[in-house]
Amino acid sequence: MTLKQNIPLKAFNSFACDINAKYFTTIQSNQDIEVAFDWFKQNNTPYLVLGSGSNILFTKEVEALVLKMEIKGIQKTNETASAVYLSVGAGENWHHFVSYCVQKGWGGIENLSLIPGTVGAAPIQNIGAYGVEVKETIEKITAFDTHTGEWVTLNKLDCDFGYRNSLFKKEKNRYIISKVDFCLQKQPKLRTDYGAIREVLHQKEIQNPSLEDISNAVVLIRTQKLPDPKKLGNAGSFFKNPTISKSQFETLKIKNDDIMAFPISDTEYKLAAGWLIEHCGWKGVKKGHIGCFEKQALVIVNYGNGTGKEILAFSEEIIQSVFQKFGVLLEKEVNVY
Ligand code: FAD
Ligand code: NAP
């Protein structure tokens, strides 16, 4: 194991927070994980797995061993008339994997195009976009259980996936994911239920879209609407969309006729957190180095040398104002360290 000390993490987190890791190593194999485990046990030091750092907010120095996940490889493990089974290293770039599948004509994850990050982090919050969640295509996960020191294979049910949630978020810092196995479809059912995708296909006069058309549409929409972390620090949506009861929704609807909400069951509604934040007047607001993105209020941006603490304080102000105006408590989606 090549152990480095006092490594700046600014280039390894999409908010570009300028903090250091006390210890840092890269992980290229399962054996690297075992060696790192022995080291942090012997040295009584905590650890933190880091993918691309696109869903993490560093608010303090990292007094831990950072394991930068770099296990690569996409392997076909099985194929039937209708499906393809793939085993993918946790350090593969997510969008690279999506593009590979789209190019091969294997469907199921095309709506998740251009989500930053690694394959190994995708199950952590069960990444989702445009009506698709990654759990739909996951077969099993190979992970190192740091509580027992054993390798485990977890199937979809074990992973306890939910909306932007999973076993890995609930049992924080227990599992180190090294490999994710997917099942993709050769004749996929394409998902165009989200208005933005339909609009692009309509504009381009595409009536029978291919996987590539869907992927291209998502890439176009995202490029136009979201800040590029390479140019403007951010971690995508800072908050989850809140779920409220039907009766609370009906009360809110009386005063806010145009409230953006979607029924998710007979008794519950999902509210668009971005709508709530925008209607509290935050969209485009800038305070010092930190701001609420002008094209999507759900995204908090770091305009320069903002610190994690400043970003956190800004997010708390948003939470308070949404609660005061609508009585709805926003929950952070980003992992705060
Ligand atoms: P990191 O930020 O490095 O890590 C996230 C968490 O997972 C940390 O707690 C980390 O410890 C843990 N972790 C990472 N890898 C492993 C591993 N191998 N084993 C165990 N734990 C691990 N998310 C969506 O769901 N949908 C979107 O549409 C979306 N759009 C985004 C757009 C932008 C512009 C940005 C910046 C972010 C967006 N995100 C979105 C959030 C982010 O891209 C995803 O959460 C992504 O999966 C994070 O991957 P990462 O490798 O950067 O994870
Ligand atoms: P949008 O289209 O402006 O819609 C706002 C919200 O309404 C979304 O969060 C979405 O919920 C919900 N929504 C819209 N159409 C819907 C439909 N037909 N059925 C059910 N719910 C619907 O959202 P956006 O900000 O441009 O994002 C587009 C997609 O990319 C969303 O799915 C969003 O989750 C995803 N995204 C996620 C992140 C992240 O960091 N997590 C960042 C950027 C974009 P859902 O979020 O539940 O889909």
C-alpha cells in the first residue's frame, strides 16, 4: 500500500472544498482493500471511501485514511436472448459505463446518462434521474464488510434500496463496495415519461427513439440546466424531494395553486424541493462565495473559495426558510463530512 500523508482533496471533490486528508491511498484491487483494512485497524484510524467526490461536502479536515476507489473493469458474465449480465469495477466512471452500454444496445440505464461519479457509489444513494433508479438494473454487489472483516455478496433485496437511499447509507461506513453486477435488456422499454425528454425528442422530430437518442437527450438537457462541476463547484441536488401526506399536500395546494407535486401512493405526494426553494426567493441568490444556482434552485454552488462550513450554513438558511413558509422540512441529499 502506498500511503500518502496530508493530501489536498480540492481536486477530489466537486464542491472544490480546500481541505486535506491526513492519510490517502488508492485502491486498485480487492487485495488493496484488505491491506488498507489491516492498516486502519492496526492504527486505530477511521477510513473514508472516496469515488469522484461528487456527492460529498467536506466541512472539516479529514482525520482519516481516504481510500480513493480506482478498481476498473467491465466484464460480461452471462448473456441470454433478452438480457446481458455485466460485472463492473467500483472505480469505473459511471457515465463511461452508461455510454458503453448504450453503444452496445443494452438498455436500462440510459436515463442516468451524465451523472457524475463512480459505479461503486451509484448504489449508495440509489442514483436516479428522469424516472429511472439504478436499483432496477442491479443484480448484486460485492463488498468488504469492515464490521466482520469478510467479503460479502449482497443481492438487490439485501441492499434495501429506497428513494436516494440504501443499506449503505443507513449503515454508513460499514461496507466498501468493490464490484457491482448489472442486468441490462436487449429489447428495453424506453422511459420518456419526464417532460424534458419528451420535449427534446419532439424538437428533434424523433418518433421512435433509440437508446442513443434518449441518452443524447438527457446529456443535452443536463448540459443546459446543470452547472459543470469542473467550472462551478456543486454536488448536484443538495436536498431530497420531500414526501408529504395527501392531506398536507391538499392544505398547501389551497394557498399555492401551482405547487410542483407528484402523487407517489394513495396517501403520499412528492414535492419538488427546487420549487419550494425557488418560491422562498432563493434562486440566483449569492452570499459571499456561495449561491443558489440560477437555473435550478436545488443546486448550491461554490463560486470560488467558499468553505464547506459556509456551504453548510447557507443550506441551513434554506432549510429554515422553506420550513417557515411551507412547514416542510428539507433533508440533505449530499453526504456531509
Ligand atoms: P462520492 O461523492 O465520492 O461518494 C459519495 C458517498 O458514497 C460517500 O459517502 C462515500 O464514502 C460513499 N462511497 C463512494 N464510493 C464507495 C464505495 N465504492 N464503497 C462504499 N462507499 C462508497 N445523483 C443522482 O442520484 N441523480 C442525478 O441526476 C445526479 N446528478 C448530479 C449532477 C451533478 C452536476 C453532480 C455534481 C452530482 C449529481 N448527483 C446525482 C450526485 C452524484 O453524482 C451521485 O451521488 C454519484 O453516485 C456520486 O458518485 P461519486 O463517485 O462521486 O461518490
Ligand atoms: P425537473 O424536471 O425540473 O423536475 C423537478 C422535480 O420534479 C424532479 O426532482 C422530479 O423528481 C420531479 N418530476 C418531474 N417530472 C416528473 C414526472 N413526470 N414524474 C415524477 N416526478 C417528476 O428536475 P431537474 O432538476 O431538471 O432534474 C431532472 C432529473 O434529474 C430528475 O429526475 C432529478 O432527480 C435528476 N437530477 C438529480 C440530481 C441529483 O443530484 N440528485 C441533480 C440533477 C438532476 P425526481 O427527482 O424524483 O425525479
